[in-house]
Amino acid sequence: MKKSLFCILIISILLSCTNISNHIPAAIEPIPSQQQIEWQKLETYAFIHFGLNTYNDLEWGYGNTPASTFNPTNLDCEQWVATLKQCGMKGVILTAKHHDGFCLWQTKTTDYSIANSPYKNGNGDMVKELSDACKKHGLKFGLYLSPWDRNNAEYGREDYVETYHKQIDELTSNYGELFEFWFDGANGGNGYYGGTNESRSIDARKYYDYERARDTILKRHPDAMIFGGTCQTIRWVGNEQGWAGDTDWCMINPGLSDNTKHLNHGSENGTHWIPAEVDVSIRPGWFYHKREDHQVKSLAHLTDIYYRSVGHNANLLLNFPISLDGKIPALDSLRAMEWHDVINNDFKENLLKDAKIKVDNERGNKFKAENVTDDNWDTYWATEDDYNFGTISFTFDKPVKMNRVVLQEYIPLGQRVKDFYMEGELDGKWFKINAFDTLSTIGYKRIVRFNTVELDKLIIYFEESRGPLCINNIEAYCAPILLTEPTIFRNYENIVTIESSDKDAEVYYTIDGTKPDENSLRYEKPFTYNNKGVVKAIAYDPISKKTSDVAMKELDLPKEYYKTSSNSRIFDGNTNSVIYLNIDEPIIITFNEKQNISGFRYTPNQARDASGHIVDYELYVDGKLIMKSSFGNIKNNPIEQVVKFESIKGKEVKFIPKSNTDNAKNCCIAEFSVIAD
Ligand code: FUL
């Protein structure tokens, strides 16, 4: 080859290489703002619901409970912030005003505020106290200001809109940097409205002038996200249960923002980048109610929420109700810290760190496949133009076990991946990895969960994408088995089911009263148990050899032993299927033969906000009054009530409700059974 020709060839090869390696994939619109990217990186932050509702045992105050009832005795914002930091929260949003209109700060706009409460003799300011604590401890701070105001006499008219904007003005001027401003969607309806006690309706899209609110907020807090209203930069996910769709696009079409499915999943063809925020409370209610002390979400439930929010490309806004003394209740903070430990332990050692990586397409050295494991968010593996798909594999020196894969797209260039799946290879044999969710979108973050598999090669097939792939991070983990005590229940057909929160856990049980261990009966499927007795069960991790606490269920004589005219719903082991009785309307159970009767169990309705729990009752055996008593704290703590007495021989048990909580018309019963020796 002539020297000049050779030079041209070398130069053109070099040029084309340079060209490829420096050519950033074209962005696919819409793309996020820098602020939205930074917000997405927060992943978890906290909500605080606190106010007059707390002191009046309400969720939606009507706007008429006196300001003087707001009376925290031991309020400690530093305790909130310290707790929230310890459970990994990056920020906190406070309900400065809820629908009842009560303002937690020193406002000039209304008398219905903390200034007219006994707290610090009217000199307290919750917004200031919490924002100061956040500054001190390095948490971001945000505010919730309900547009609906059930106290204000002018609500529904022009005057209130001015008041509302003055409130936004005060809150954005006086309390330092805000990372998020929250407008909820509940609007209009009945209320106190200055004593008129009427119903007022407004057109939320027009009435509040959200454009003006946005201008005020962003003028002073250019980095703040806006939730709700007509100028939102992040979206409600469409439910308050703690999950985003497994398909979750950051994009939506704002016109459709009331459609639940659209909010859950976003839209591949959405015109605006408005990512999802999952708001959910650690208890059934947003505000504190003593009666929900036993309903703090379980470790397993909270962990699932994490995977179905952060793991589904959404941020998690986890609510902590403040109790009457002004603190996050110990139960809730302990549970949240345990939860944070579980999450930390699930992502302890990235198995892909030293794996050998291979891809079928690469855009050039700058976009090489190794970028997915370099711990640098800003570098990514990209495929060439027209390669809207690709395959990446990770080969290990020796077999590894895994049950989680984390994937991230480089979202500054838009969200792309539409469909992917994963396979493993062990000793030359291929198998599909069966994820718990449908694998479709990735976005900022996608965490895939599956039962533990052993493999010496992991391969991920990106089947379809809106453009060339831009993947900036992939990790894999072997999360320890979540060892929470199993739940045991027996249905009306005497079938006992034992459920463990982690599908990888082995479950062992006993029916002879002894403590179960890994040598006890292994639970494989539901079994029949048609006698009285006790079932005890544990979840067991065969790798660490650790066990959960022991779960225990005492089972009373089943239906074969008696006749009754009461509905089977109270004998079916399901605490959400209930019956209603009038006061004095009895449950009568007539045994086929005489029994040594020594007590009974009554489980009140476990549904949220259930009312009509039995308080006073009488119990007769063969017509003789055995117990005339009441369930002491049942309103506040509506858990299973077990009453025992000296055993008495008899055939017929008659239980009569005499009064109930809330002076409800009917008494509600979820489960009932008679204890016999
Ligand atoms: C909703 C409100 O109605 C609830 O009370 C709660 O504040 C929740 C976070 O937002 O729209």
C-alpha cells in the first residue's frame, strides 16, 4: 500500500473512532430539569402530619375544633429529625396547614393558628422549630399547605384566594430553603366556614391561581419541586397505599393527570417529565390515633413498599404521625429504624463489582459497558444509533447466589427502556430468572426481586427502547431472607394456612405446643386441622441458620362441635369479614356434647376506621350469667380480646353485646370462638 493511502486510512479510522466515542446519544424528549434529577436522587424522605386533628382524634377536621385544643406537652422537633435521619430520610415535609385550616406557624392571615393555642403560651411556631432542627441536622425541609380551608369564612370566594397567597408568601419568605411544596388534591365540600356550616364547591384548576403560587415559590426557591395543583413538577402516584406501577414512566400527559392508571404508570408518549412520588403513612391514618397503635405497618409491609416505590422509579414520601405528647411514637420510630436496617442489609455487597462484562454493542470507549459498574452516576454504557436494544452479561469466577438486580438509566437524556428480561447460566445450563414484577421500564431506578438463584453468568436482554440504551448503573445482591414471624390462620373449612413474608424462607411448625425449629414439620402447603389446639411456626433461613420469632395461633373447637345460627363470617379466620348485631342480639353456640367452657375470644373489625366495637357484654353458659364485664381499651386498641374464667361444664354459650364504641347502631364482630379445656 502506498504511504499516502495508508495515512488516509489511519486518519479516517481514527476520525471515525473519535466520532463514535464523542458522539453523545441524542436526548429523547421530554427530559428532566437538573432540579428534577437532584430530587429523584433523594429517593426517601418523610412526611409529618400534626395539628388540631391530632388533639381531636380526627383525620379531616371540620374547621371548628378550638385552637386551644392544640396542646403538645413534650414537643421535640429534634427528636423527629434525629429519628428520621436514623431511618435514612433525606428530608421532611410538614403539614403547615391541613384541610381544617389550622396554621402551625405565626401567620398574619388568620386567628385560627398556633398563636391562639396554649403551646408556648401562643408563641410557638412549628414551621420555624422544624426548619431550624432540619438546618441543624442537615435534612431538607418542605411544606404542605392545604388549598382547601374548612375554617375560613371566605373559602370559595375571591378573598380566600388572597389569604391563601399571603400564606404561601409567608411560608416561602420566612423559613429558609424549601425542597418541596405540597398542594394536596382534596378540595371543597362541607365545612365550618366561619360558622356557616355549609357545603362549598370550587373549580380547583382555576380557583386557586396555581400559576401565581408557582411564581412565588420558584422566585424564592428555584430548586423546589411542586406537588399537585396545575403547575406540578412531580406527580401523585394515584394511591395512598405505597406503590407505583411496575411499568412507571416519568412522563405524563398533564391533561390526563386525574386518571389513576395514568398516575400509576405514567405514559411512554407523555409530553411532560413529571415523575411519581409515592405518599403513604406508616399507620393506617395520616394523623395519630391511639386506636391505631397496633396497626403500625409491619417490617415486611414497609420493605415491600420500598421495593414498589423506590424500586419502581418513584420517590417514597413516608408519613410519620406525631402523637399527643409531640413526639414520633416509639413503636413507629423503632419499626422505621428496623426497616432501614433491612434495606441497608439487602444492598450490602454488590456482586457485579468484579464480574467480567460483555455486551453485543457499544457506542465507543467513552460509552463502554464497564461504565455500569464504575460507581460514577454520570458515565454510562450506550449503544449505537439505531441499536434500540442490547444485551449485557456478567460472568463470575465462581458461582454466586443472588435475588436482587438494580438497574438505572441515565435520565438526563430521557427515559428509554420499554422491555427487558434476565437469564442466568450455571454449569452451561440456561434458565430464565422469574422476577416478581413485570419487567418493562427502568428510569431513574428499577429494583428487580426474584427468588434466590445460583449462577456463574447473569445476562440481561434489553428488548426494546425508545432510542439507544443509556444505562449508567447495574448492581446485583443477595439480600438476606426477611425473617419476620409468619402469620397463621384457619378458615371455616378448617384449613390452616401459614404465610411467611419472604418466599425464600423455609417455614417449620408444630401442633403439639412445642417450640418449632428446623427439625419440626416443614410447611409446604395448607393443611387440615379440625380440632382445638395450638399451631406454632417459624420462618427459617437455611443459609444463615437464623430463625424468626415464633408465631402462635390458638385454635378453638371448630364448627363440627357445635350448632349456631350466627353467620360463618365470624368463624372464618378472616378479620376483615364481619357481621353486625344489634345491642342485645346474642351469638348462641350450642355444643353437641357438654364441654368444660373456660373463656372466649372476640376480634373486633380490623378494617381502617371501623366503629361499633363491643364494649359492655354479658356471657351465659346454659342460661347462667358467667361474665358481665367490658373490654376496657377497645376503642383505642381494637385487637383480639381473650377472656378466661374458671371452667364450667355446659352445652350452650350465649354472648350478648350490651354497648359499643361510638354509640353506633350496630355492634361489629370479625371473629368469635369459645375456649374449652
Ligand atoms: C390527602 C389528604 O386528604 C389527607 O388527609 C393527607 O393529608 C394526604 C397526604 O393527602 O389529600
